[in-house]
Amino acid sequence: MNLPVLRLSLPNRKVCKWIHTKLTRVRFAPSPTGYLHLGGLRTALYNYLFAKSRGGTFVLRIEDTDQTRKVEGSIGALMKDLDWAGIECHEGPKQGGNFGPYIQSERLQIYQEHINTLLNNGSAYKCFCTERRLNLIRRDAVRSQRIPKYDNRCRTLSADDIKEKINSGIPYCIRFKLSSDCSSFEDLIFGGIAYDVSLNEGDPVLMKSDGFPTYHFANVVDDHLMNVTHVLRGVEWQISTTKHLLLYKAFGWTPPQFGHLPLIVNSDGTKLSKRQSDVKVEDYRIKGIYPLALVNYITLSGGGFEHVPGEGVRLKTMDELAQEFQIDRISSHPSRLNPDLLEECNRLEIKRQLQSPDQAQLVARLQELIKQTYPEKSLNISKEHVESVLNWAVARITKIEDLVSPAFGFLWILPNRKPEDVNAELLRKLVDHLASLDQFEEITLKHSLKEFSSDNDVKFPALMKMLRSVLSGLSEGPSVAEMMQLLGKNQSLDRIKAVVR
């Protein structure tokens, strides 16, 4: 049975007090094993905001030492997702910098030099155990209900034994000598943490037999050589941190400060699921979610910011988020996502774009969506009409893709078929009545249509039902007066005339 990580009640959790602003360097270090998921984006975002709020440096490093899991094209896709989200990398594979290379598979010589340091000072040793022997150890531990861990057998090999095995061509890895002291550290988010890694693990592998380092070794070496001052990463790495601290000690290096971000879960506490399309950043982009909306959505669920009670959701720019970010406000509890907040954030972003220089891009995007959705149709997609629709719809939609759905198709195209049970004579009178109106706005139209129904002895609901069908082909939707205002006087009259000719 695994021993728990001890959470200590150490004083002064507001450790940000001693941060040296000008020297702050953080990193986001994903593995190129596929898509960027929401948890990865949250880690990158919080590192970026931490650095930005202190005038520091945000480094992107690709940890590809496990070549068997590398997915072709994933590095480019990952950088594309970060760019889309508005997360600016100051150093990395594309930007370069003074501490490269920033891809671990290009740093093998560096790791070889540093593994020799540990071999020479007695902190590491060569292990010749086969995979078969290691599997037998694991199976025996499971049968005996013990913790499966390496028995450190090769730690005591003599120099002659090692030389003989090497001369015989027996492959080997390099392991680190764990000490039994219970290391502790002050987690920037969780507070005091203490854990004796040697109770649960045997000596870990630092360098594999293929010459590639393991994550634990490479990330310690790289963080030190890249002058990383603060490591913000997922809570799943918290249990490994004491092991990393032992490595820093073996090198004689000062470790960075560590903070571990809690899990992201659904609103009901369940794990995020790939099937629900709530994992990949790309899925959100494809569904029409804007980057600033997704960024705000993440911050609303994970803490780190002061939210005024009763203020509601307020969309913040990256600059505002960086100014307000406080690491000691991040909750140590799992971050529960609320899909309703994402929809509200996206609606607010549409509203923001409508009121900013981005309006032209928003209009152009909707025009393109209309043409893609309704090819070879008679379209009304003038700039003025699209702007009018967007301003009307901003309180009714959460994505601009909603405006090309069947419910709003009437805004752009004529109804697919002529309605049945149309009173042609009545509609001809209505055309003349509407044509005489000087104002064609919702309130005026509603009042005028009620007058018309009364003057022509027709029930108002029946008239509205007929008009709705003529104008849109729908049985429900916005009020008829709203439809007519959106379509405009000329198009409204043309649609009514088209069914009485």
C-alpha cells in the first residue's frame, strides 16, 4: 500500500513575497505525444501569467526523451494552439534563446556530461538488470502484497563486476541512489509537503540503455541550466518532487520553487473525457470558442484571481489577467469546470469584438460561415445587414456559428417552400399597409400589425402565425416584428409579395 504524501502546516504560504521580479523564469515543458489538452493549456497559461505579471520569461521546452510515444507533427500543433490561445513564448524551439536547444532530444550530449558527474561523485550507478528480472520482481511483490519496486541489486556491484559486464557487452541503464531521508518542501499552492520516496520506490532510472534520459533526470538538468526559478506543473508530479530535490542535492544545486496545480474535473467531479470533446484545445476552437473566452473559462474554475461577489462573469484581457494573478489564491482543490461559464465567456467575447476594431473580422467571419453553410442560395450578407444581426443576436447566442443554424437561416435565405393556408388577399392589403410606414422598427411594427388585424377582422395570433411562416418558414423563433426589423422593409415586403404573386 502506497504511503500518503504528508501535507505540513508550515507558516507563511504567501511565498510570492520573496520572488525576485526581474529574474523570474518559468517553463512549460510538454511531451509531443499528441494534442494539447485543457490541463496542459491551464499549466501553460498559469506559467505565462506568472511570468508576465512579474516581467519575467516564459520558456517553452519540448520533452521528447520517450521517442516511442512521440507523435509526428505534434510539436507544430502544440505551438499553434499556444499561439491561438494568446500565450506568448519568449524562448523556445521557434523563438530560440540563450539556453537552447529547447528540444530535449537535441540535448543528449548535455545529459551525458551531467550523468558522468553523478557517476563520479557516487550518486548514481550502472544497472545491468534485464527486463525479465524486473518483471519477476514486480510479480513477486504483487503476490506478496508488497510495494513493487526495484531491489537496488546493482548498487553494490564491485568495480570488477561492472567492468566484466561492460566488456561482455551487457546493456545497462544508470540509476540514482535514493537516500532514506524524508525530504520536505513548501509547495506554492499546497503548502508544506513531506514524502520519503525511498519507502515506495527503488532507485530510479536516470539514463536508459538507449542513451536517452528519463523525465526525472532531464527536467532537473534542464531547469537548472535554463535558470528556471519557479516550476508550476500538474499535481500528478507533486509526489516526484522530493525525488527531484534529492537530484538537486546530489549536484549541489539550488532548486527552484515548486507549485502544483490541482486536477481539472467536470462540474460533477468526474474526469474529463475525450469522448465528450472537453479535453482537446482544438475541439474548442473547432466548436467556435474564442481563445480569450477559453482562457477566462479556465481562470474562473482554477482560482488565482479575486472575484467580487455578485459581480458576475467579467471577460478579462491577458494584460488584466496578468495584473490580477496571485499564485496564493489558486485553490488546492480540484478545479470544477462549469460549461455555462464557457458559453457566457464566449458571448462576452463576441460582444467585446463588436465594440472593438475586431468588428470587421467578426463580420467577415460570419459572412464566410453563411456562404459555406448556404452555398448557391440567394443570400443577404451585406456588411450592414450582418452587423445589424450581430448586434441583435449578441444576447441570444453563445457562438456566431449559431447564426447559420436552421433556426436563424431565415436571416440569410428565402424559405425553402411556400407556406400553405395563406390568405393572399389579406397579405396584399398588408403589403400596402406596411409600405406606407415611415418607421420599420420592432415596437412600431408590433403596434401597426395589431391595428391591421383589428381593421381587417382577423385574429392577431393567426396573422402572426401566417406571417412567421411567410417570412421564415419556421413555426417558432423570434417575434414577427423582430424578424421584420432584422430583414428590413424591402426584404420583408419582397418575401410577402413572393407568396401572393
